[in-house]
Amino acid sequence: MREEIDTITNGPIVLEITRLCSAKNIGDFEVAPFKNLKLDLDRFSSCYRSCGYDLNGMDSETCLFKIGEVEVTLFCDGRIVLERIDPDEFGRVMEFVEKIYNPPGLEK
């Protein structure tokens, strides 16, 4: 499925959202921008900490954290893997994408 989102650091981007797998009411999704982004994960992770998200690890390529029960992997090229979302609640995927790409405190 394709969606568009307006981001603070990269303007409007088009996303491809793919359901990876699911079991009962728990599923995983991959969100991939059509153009590779170059995200400064240090800046993003600082905002995530300020939001109270549980940061589990980070290196130059990935940032691992949780928003509530949802496990997030953010890649520096803009890809996102979301784990533990009800596969029938696509709207929730976009809510998380908005929080990830546009955290409070992130400036251009």
C-alpha cells in the first residue's frame, strides 16, 4: 500500500507499506520511502528519549526503540520496521510513522 506523509526534515515523501507477517492479532510491517533518505539518527534518538520512548540500542545504521508495546527499527535510509501491531489496524501504522518521522523537538 502507498501512502504520503509530510516530514519535518525531508518534506513530503511517498511510502510503501508492506505487512511482513502476522500471527493472530500481532503483526509486523515494513515502511520504505520511495527515495532513500539520509536520517541523522543521533538527532532522532535524542528526540525519542525526550518523548519517553524506550531506546534499546543504536549504531550508525539503525536505531532500536519501543513506543509502548510496539518495537521499532529505524534505518538511516528512512526504512522502518514496526513489530507487534494488529495487522488489521493499518491506521495505527500511519500513526506510528508520523511519530517516528516527526518527533516533538525535531527541527529542520
